[in-house]
Amino acid sequence: MPDPTIRVMADEMPRNSGRRENMMVYSFEQEIPLWGRRDLRRQAARAEVSQMAAQAQAAGAELVEKVKVAFARYYAAYQAARRATDQRQALQGVAQVARERYAQGRGEQTEVFRAEVEATRVVAEILRLEASLRSAQGQLNALLNRPPEATLAPPERLRPLPEARALDVVRLVEQARASSPTLAADAAAVGGAETNRALIERNWYPDVTLGASAIDRGSYGPTGYQAWIGMKVPLQWGLREAQQREAGAQARAARARYEAREQQIRGDLADAVAGAEGSRRAVDLIRRRLLPQTEALVRSGTAGYALGKVDLETVLRAQADLVGFRLQLLSAEFEGQRQVAAIERLVGGDL
């Protein structure tokens, strides 16, 4: 209910002659909304609360997505630094073999220098990867509201990428319609705009004001009372028509925003699903075929170089290919985790 109005008025008692005498009038007025206005205002308030709550959930979902992506980046940087350390050890072993071959007169000094240069180059790469690892640690700590230099446990593993049947776009779109906080916020905004339009339309129907007063004449007469009823006359047609047009435009704009958001989510889901599926296939290919084949080639080449059956360039090229495939695997895993995190934000929950 609107706030009531209380009036205290000093007036003169009506007299034809004699001195003037004062009386006090104490009145109370209450406007009473009719035509369902109170229910509509309550619905509009609830819609606004729902919109704010959904926006808070959407902000939380975006933060969760950033944490997931930051952890995947931390994992990739950690594993890349480890793989580079392994490569350095392997190249140091090759350099040792080259020195032994040169000491035995079975190799050239240039091979020793070339192997040592490659090992030194990997040391520089390790320094770069360690800087990237510290950056990833700082980003993850910041998202977790921790000091940038706070210690993090070594990442053990990534979440497994979902199977193809879990990445059905039609099913994901339906899930987004049901649980996406972003869509829920836009839907609440649509409901609030429609309720506000209905409320504006009720302005053509006046509310009622009830009032009562008590008259205190002191010792000059008995206490008197008054009561009345009033209403506003809706004469400002132009104002109400403008308000109706404004409320209608706001409702149509809210509906258009909801439809645009739904279309955007549908497109983003299709793009993210395609990216996640491609990353999953790339991970399977590298992990099951390319890495085992390249690791076998490295072992064979290293053993053959020690026996003088394989030249140094072949061994170094095999080592470089192995490192390249390992980095491609980490990149594909990171990209898959990023796409899955985006899908989970769009649908409003984990897959």
C-alpha cells in the first residue's frame, strides 16, 4: 500500500460575531490501489529480483569458466616445462655419445658441437617455459583470490574430454534453455517488461482515496468528524498513451534481446562443440599413433647413432619431432578443455 497522509490543520470556528476561536483538524488519508495494481507491482518486483539473481549466477559461471581455463593452461605449462627438461636430458645423452664417438675416432668434432648447441638451445626454451608457468600460476591464484606467488600443487591430470554423444548440439541447446543463467536473466527481464506494460495499461482506471478527520473545538463545542472518498480523473490522455507506447517498446526490446541471446548461445554452442570434437580427435590421434611411433623412432635412432648406423641429423630431427608432437598434444588438450568450459558456461552446468 502507498504511504498514508496525515494532516494537522489549525482553523477558525465559524461564528457570526464575537472573537475568533481556534479549532484543530486532524485528518488521515489512504490511497487504495485497485484493478490488480498491487499484484502487478509485486510480480514486477519479483521479476527484477529473479533477473538480478540470474545475473549473479551468470557472473559466477563466467568465473568458473575462467578458473577451468586457467587450470588447463597451468597444466599445459607445467607439462611443457617437464617435457623440455626430458628433452634436455635426452640431448645431453646424445652429446655424450657424440663425444665418445669423437674420442674413439668414429665421429667428427662438429657433431659434438652440434649436439651441445641443441642441448643449450633447449635450456633457453626451458627458461621461457618456466616463465610461462609462473604466469599461469599467477593467473590461477588471482582467480582463486590468492596471492600471486602462493604455492600451487603440481597438476596431476586434466578432466577427460566428453564423448561425442555428450556433445549433441540439439540436446545442449535444450539444456541451455532450461538452465542457462544468462537466458534466465533475459527471460526475467521479459517478464518484468510485460508486467510493467500491464501495469501501465491500468493507469486508465483511477485509484480510490479514503479519508477521515477529527475536529477538536476545545471547550467551545463538541468534537466533530469528517469522512470522504476521492479519486483521480484520468484526463491526461496524451501522457498515458505515451507511457503505453514506452512500455510496449520496452517489452518488445526485452523480447528481442532474449531471442538474440538464444540465437547467440545456439551459435556459440555449435562452434564450441565443433572445436571440442576436433580437439578430442586430435588428442586421440597424437596420443595413440604419432607419439608411440615417434618415441620408437627416437629410441631406434639414438641406438643406431651409437653404433654408427644413423647420422646425427636424423637423431636430432627425431627429437625435435617428438617434442613438437608433445607440444601439439598439450595444445590440443588445452583447446579441448577451453571449449568444454565454454560449453558448460553456456548450458549452465557441467557436462
